[in-house]
Amino acid sequence: MQQEIKIGFSPCPNDTFIFDALIHQKIDTEGLDFIAVLEDVQTLNEWALQGKLEVTKLSFGVLPLVLDKYKVLNAGAALGKGVGPLLISSIENVEPSEMADQLIAIPGQNTTAHLLFSTAYPEAKNKVFLRYDQIENFVLEGKGLGVIIHENRFTYQDKGLFKITDLGDYWEKTTGSAIPLGGIVVKKELPESLQQKIDRLIKKSIEYSFAQYPQLSEFITCNAQEMTEAVMRQHIDLYVNEYSLDLGKEGKSAIDTLLKSSETVYDAEAIFV
């Protein structure tokens, strides 16, 4: 009898690309049956705080708060350069001196997007936390500025909106580090051998999807809502890369930089599988 493992991730193309082969056993899952739990990243962050799932995607912004429960896997991360969230507006220019007076829509309180925005604009305290897919409309309706992630990075200009700041670019220039957006974590209480097996299987799942690419599976397209296939591929091309296959030394260093920026006290050797 196969052992069931519930695994949480978002319906976005980068995540469904990563986990398709794993969930649908297109690869040998070595006696494990992975049950997909698809939710938006803020819900997954909240669940991670509760320790609800054995394996889950989360924003690296919430990682400092869950290090007592989870370890970071080497495979499955969204991390890189030129992949950060964008601060957008309905008008072309917003002066830095005006930021303290602006209402800013953020895609979740414990997201990496919030952490990166706060790093760039520590004086901006007037915030509202919304689902990532509600933020474009918030800005379009003239309610304030917004921090966008995921597919909205590719669509905001088509709607007449303007980029004010590339928050990922700001992070890269000020830290010299790649941008750690989100990763996959596993419960510490699981046996170490099982943690390592899950890590290895996620990497195999990504390799399988890359071998089929640019073909998009039904799992990717049916969860991508109203996105065109071109936008789905842009999404995958941006967020699934060599760091997704293996964080490596540079990826781990980027996460270390983020944890230090949050003033978290932790054992650097104990946070990765």
C-alpha cells in the first residue's frame, strides 16, 4: 500500500509544471502517493504557520516563522534574478517622497513580496492585504498602488498600468543576492530518509516536465484560469530555472540573506534537507 503525502502548492503554471509528474505518477514515486492541495500562496503561508501540511509551498517571507516546524527542500523553489514583484500605479510617476501617504495593496502579509516592499519602502505603512489576483483591479479603480506577482507581471501594461519600482531589482542591487520568492518545505518530524526521497522526487518531476516542454499538460492549462498559453510559458520561463532543480550554494546563500534581513536567529546548517 502506498504512503499518502499531502502536498500544498498554488494553481499557478510554475507550480503545476513542477508537480504535475509527481501528482500524476508520470515518474516512479517510489511507493509514495502525493495528494495535491491547491491554494493561493497566502492561504498556504497561513497553513504553514499552523503546521497543517506535511509538504507545502510557501513564501520565503514566512520562513522565519516556521523554522521550528519545517525544513527547506533543495528542489521546487522559485528563486532567481529578474523574478521579483513589481510596484505598480495607475499614473506614470509616483515620487518616493509620496510613498508614506499612499495606500498600498500587498499580496498577503507574510509573503516575500511584502518583505521586499518593506525593505525598499520602510516608510510606507498604509497597507491593505489582498489576494494577488485582486491587486490589479484595486489599482485600476484608483484606490492606491499595488505590488503584483505571478502572471500579473505580464499583463499590467496591457491594462494601462505603470511600473513604479521593480522590487526584485532593488533587492538584487542592494544585497547582491538572487531573489528568494518561494520554496518547498517538509515537516521536520518526518524521517530524514523520507524528506530526502521527497526532495529527490520533486527534482525528477521537474526534469520530466522540462523534457516535455514547451508542451503544456492539461494539469497546467486547466488550472491557469484565463491565461493564454503564451503567458503560461512566460510564467514557467521566469519562475522555473536551475534553482528550482537544486538551490545549490548560491540559492541557499540568497535564503540566508533574506533570513538575516528579517533578524531571525537560526541554525544555518539545520534549515535545509
